[in-house]
Amino acid sequence: MSQLIYKPELIARVRRVVVKIGSSVLSDGGGLLPDVVRSIAGEIDAVMTRGREVVVVTSGAIAAGRSRIAKPIASWNSLAVRQAAAAVGQIELMALYQREFARHGRTIAQILLTHDDVADRRRRSNARQTIQTLLASKITPIVNENDTVAVEEIRFGDND
């Protein structure tokens, strides 16, 4: 069973569900937990099968890439090291989501955003239109902060 709290009686009353998944759910500190992602994908499939739209907001890229960065150079106080871990980990994170959603015949899409993307009216509108188009096509948007270029948010720790 995943960390999601699935309450069918609440889901029955909504059209769209946003699921926030933090790094602490996806990782044990040593990498990603495939069984957890498998369970989450199954629960989301169940919600979608009932005709609901689902947007996933995830963390986990830094946690996924952390073990890939060479230990002698890795000072986790370094913004560059955390951004490098995110660059490596984002690929692993999305590959895991893709594999687990595919088990249910579901397609996912990756959307990487920064604070500037949300703050700028035109960019926010573009992101919203993209998400709406994906949902209309029964594709699950998986949204994450673009930690490879984010500065302020990543300095204070995970974007949870």
C-alpha cells in the first residue's frame, strides 16, 4: 500500500485530483523505492478508471541522483552538486514513473517548472494549456520543479 490516502467517497465528488508526492515518500535515502511508485501508479490508475483527471506533483529528483554523484566531491551544501544530482535523478525518477504507469496502460508527461514559470503570466498560461491538453488526452502530467536551474528553492532544501 502506498502513502496515498485514497478515499473513494471524496474522489466521487471531484473532476480533477492533484497528488503531491514528496521525496520522503519516494526515497529511503539510498535511492528511489520502486514498490512505492508501483503502488502509487496503481492507485492513480484506479482514480482515473473512475473518470477523474489526475495531476501528479512530485519531488525526488535530487534524492534519486544523490547516490550517483561522486562522494569525494559531493558537498551537499553546494548548489551545483544538488543541481547535478537533480539532473541525473530526474531521468531515473521519470523512467520509474513511466515504467509503473505503463503497467496500467497509462501514458505520462513530464513538466518541469520553476518559480519564474509560475510567476510569469504568459508562461503560466502556457503550462496550464499544456496540462489541460494532456488531461484531455488521458495523459497524466507529472510536474516537478526544475531543480537544475532553480536557485532560491533548492537552497532551503527539498521543494516539498
